[in-house]
Amino acid sequence: MYEHQSRRNFLKTSTLAVGAGLITNTSLGNKTSQKMEEIIIGHNSHKYKVVAGWGVLDAAKNPVNDCHEMVEDAKGRLIMCTNETKNNILIYDKSGKLLEAWGTSYPGAHGLSISNEGAEQFLFICDNNRHQVIKTDLKGREIMKLEYPKETGVYESPNRFVPTETAINPANGDIYVADGYGSQYIIQYDSKGRYIRHFGGYSSEYTDDKFDTCHGVLVDTRDKKNPTLLITDRSHTCIKRFTLDGKFLAVYHLPGTFVCRPVLHGDYIFAAAYRSSDQSWNNSGYIQVMDKNMKVISTPGGSEPTYKDGKLQRQYKDDPHNVFMHPHDVYVDSDENVYVPQWNSKKTYPIKLERIV
């Protein structure tokens, strides 16, 4: 709720502040192919070309508001959530063609995760406005709802629960809910939605085991014998590692970077940063790519990552083309291409980055 308030204040003051030179995916579609080939972002082993016009739809038929998050199903379809209730869920193929749209009852659609249960897959939608996590099938049929976790004994009322993200443990189906705009707890449930435990809570000052905007959560399965949780502590510009039962293990500081959620792809962690700390809110943000040791190796749209005495130096937006405007999530497909839904980006559709290195 703390950062959620900042977002509301920002929306009141920033409507007229967006620079006229902003390159969104809509305006990118008007550039020549030759010009587009010149827009290369990223560093070292992860560099990308911006793909003009990917996923742009007829806004009269399929509008978006905030494009929050994206996942891929077993058929290779890209599923994205937006808080536009004319179509909360948009499903693309990888060419950017719209395949399906559904959902009219999720005004605060924010977090989107996908789970595998045998031969079936399910979506978990975090709705800020409804103070719920809703499990659906891939056609939108509601299967289960997680209401505010009164079992914890720490919530005074339902509106103190403002979930931003879920993560599903592939080993047993346990559900981890990040209450990133609410009371800053991580709540663990079993696969049937039965409460197991909670940990974390709010702290304005940095504390290892507490959060200020625990916006995203991931079950990190790279060490198959010892899976752990990666949780963003966004306002403290870091990602924290915990055991599956909530014990703090390590912190990875990302100076200057307000990171949204960690996304696992192979040995790498990708994450969108919706802004950097040393810049104004307007037209900010970039992407982070971290290796298996959680070292930042590329920052598309941002400054080149540099380390001094083993510590990452403060990063900032470094993007003369203004490709990004508040990236909110990252999805990486099997061809190593990256898709970037964005928050408060003048109702633009996701940006596609084609891997070139």
C-alpha cells in the first residue's frame, strides 16, 4: 500500500509531463525498418534489437490500460494481463497476432502467474482492487479465490491485503503470495489454498527479513536440490533470497534500481525496473539481466553494469531512444526474445526485443 500511494500521487501529477520524444511501441511502428535496426540496447552477452509495432492492436476493440505481466502457456501462447476491464487477459502468438481475449471483472489486475497441474495449466491473477488472488483456467473460468489472510492474525481488515504477485512451487503446488502494496507479508498456502505460514512485514528502513514493497516473488529452481525464494524489496532496491519456509538467506543489492519481479529463464534472472532512484518518475526504467551468481551482466535501456570491489555501482536510465516507459515485467521466450509489458505507458502494448547476441 505504501508504494501504491506513491503511484496514485504520480498519476495525478504526471499526465502532462511525458516527453514529446518518447518512443513507444506505437510510435516505433511508424519508423522505417532501416531506422529500427539502429535501435540496439543491452550489454555484453545480452543485446537486443527493438521490434517495431509488435502486438499493437485496435484500441477500440482491444484496449489496454496498464500492461502488467506476461506468461507463456504450453502451446507457446503469450498471455498478458491488463487492468482494462474490456479485456483483462490478452493472448498473443509470438508474431504479435491476437488469439483470444477475455476477462471483464478484474479492475486491479496486476500479478499474473501460470502453474502446471498434470496435463492442465492454470493462471493466478492478483487483483489490487478486489484484494484477492483468483485462480482461473486458461479460458477464464474461476477455480479458486484467496481472500485476505485473516488466519495470520496480522490483518485488521481486507483492504490491508493488496497482493501484487504469486509464485507456485512446481514440486508440491504451494502458493506464495506477495502482499506488495499492502502489509508487506509473504503468505504461503498449499495447493488447495490452505494457509501454511506468513513472514516478512513492513519496514521503512532496510531490514534483512522485512520489506518495503515486496512486489515480486519467484521459486528459484536452478539448484534443483535446494530450491529457494527470490523476493524483490523494491523500495530498498534489492532482491532477497529466502528458504521455502521463510528464513532469510542473502540479499543482492541493485543500487538505483526499483525492481518489479524476478523472472527465471535458464541460468539467468530477468527483471523489469519501473524506474531508477536518481531520476524523475517520468519516462524512466530499464531491464536487468543477472547470471547464476546474481551478478548483473546487462541492463537494456540502462547504464552499463559496473562492479567496484565486488559491489554493483548505482545504475540509471541510459536510453537515448526512449524505448521504455516504466517496464513492469519481462518474459523471455525459447528464442531468447524478450517481451516487456509496461505500467503507465500511455496505454501502449508490450514491447518486443529480439536477441542479437
